[in-house]
Amino acid sequence: MKKLIVRLVVVVLFSLAGAGFCADKTVVIPLIGDTGPGGGIVFYVTDGGRHGLEAAREDQSSDTYWGSEYTITGAYGTAIGTGAQNTIDILNVLTDPEVAARVAYNGFNGWFLPSKDELNLLYQNKDIVGGFASDAYWTSTQYDLWDAWMQHFFDGKQYRFKKYLSCKVRAIRAF
């Protein structure tokens, strides 16, 4: 029995070592609703809390457009984990400082416009994060030459929307 207890303690200690011990040997695992490493509100965690997504505490814009029509950016990622690359793809093509991706990035390292699935996940946790208007928010996911995806925060539905029309922007960050 003593061997089983010792093995169990060793396994637990090795498992916790990957979770991120602080200098005082306490484990810091952010939970949904906690303040994230970038100062935002955590709305998604994975890998036992070692990784996740946090949202900015407030909207970056109340009225901005996604980009111009007839522009292909390559920002077609929809899944969780694709928003950052979508934002990079958009920034490499669209240079206007007022486009949604640039407003979300705003020169801060690591913040980006969420992908279609990331924004939907944020919508599901909107009451925890707080500060959302019952309005439309841009994703970083392009639909085609004319449209990109947006999500209404009053009913949760996602639609393709003309890129030259205005929506709100809420940046997120991965950790």
C-alpha cells in the first residue's frame, strides 16, 4: 500500500510541474472569469488551464468596417486557434488603420480579431466577460470577396455581412 501512495504522489507532482508552479510552489491555473495574463477576462481554458483565450475588457471600436470589397486576404480560418493567423493575414493585405483587424491589434502584441468559432465561444461567455452591446461584432474570418462573418450579440446568430459595413470590435488574446 505504501508503494501505491508514493507512486500516486510522484505522478501528481510530475503532472503539476507542467501546470506552472510559482516560486512558492503554488499552482496558478486561470479559470473562466479570472483576469488573464494580458489583463483581459479569461473566457476559454484548455490543457488543464495552461492555455486559453482572454477577451479585452471593453470594445475597441463601436463602428468600424472589416475591409474593402474585392479583396482576398486568405483569412478563412474558422476554428478556435485560427483568429491570430487570420488577423496577420488581414494586416498583410489591408493597410487602412480603420479596418477591424488593425483596430483589434492596435499595436499591442498578441491581441487579435477572433475567428468565427472564437467569437461564438466569446458570445457563449458574454455574461462572464461583460461589457457587450446587443449589437453585431466582426470576426476575422473572411467569407468571400464581398463578405466576412459577423455575430449578433443579442441573439447569437452568425451571418455573412458586407465588409464595407460597420460592426463593433472586441479583441482577444491567446495564452
